[in-house]
Amino acid sequence: MEGIIRYCVVKKYVGLSKKSPQNTHLFFIPVDPKKYMYLALVGKMSEEEIENNVYAAQLLVRLPEEIVDETIQGEIEYFKNRL
């Protein structure tokens, strides 16, 4: 498998206080020589799996390698200083 795993964090603030952000972790993972999976880490699966560090991720889209950089640039423009 060729390609670079890319990782971004989007800060999401809840409530009136900006002291406790709830971050969303975004991954661009190569799966084929020319394809990437764009995943968002959702969180821990359940209370019993917390001990085992099991997390759930949601597949946002499969991307061709050619548009990964453009997609990341679009996310930077959309989320601004939160990414």
C-alpha cells in the first residue's frame, strides 16, 4: 500500500465555555494505489469496550488520490482556525 496517511483535528466547542472542546479526528488513509478513505473518528463504541480502547469511525467518502490535497484545502477553508 502506497500513500501517506493524513490526519487532521477539528475543534468543536460545546456550550458557552471554550475550555472543553470536543474534537473530531479526520483521517485520509490509502486503501488502493490510487484511492483514499476519508474517515471521521466518532468516539468510543460502548461502556464495556472503553477498557479495550475500541473506537468507531465513520466513512465519509472514498477519494481518488488526485483530489486528496484539494479536499484537505477545502476543509481548511471551511473550518478555518478550527482545523
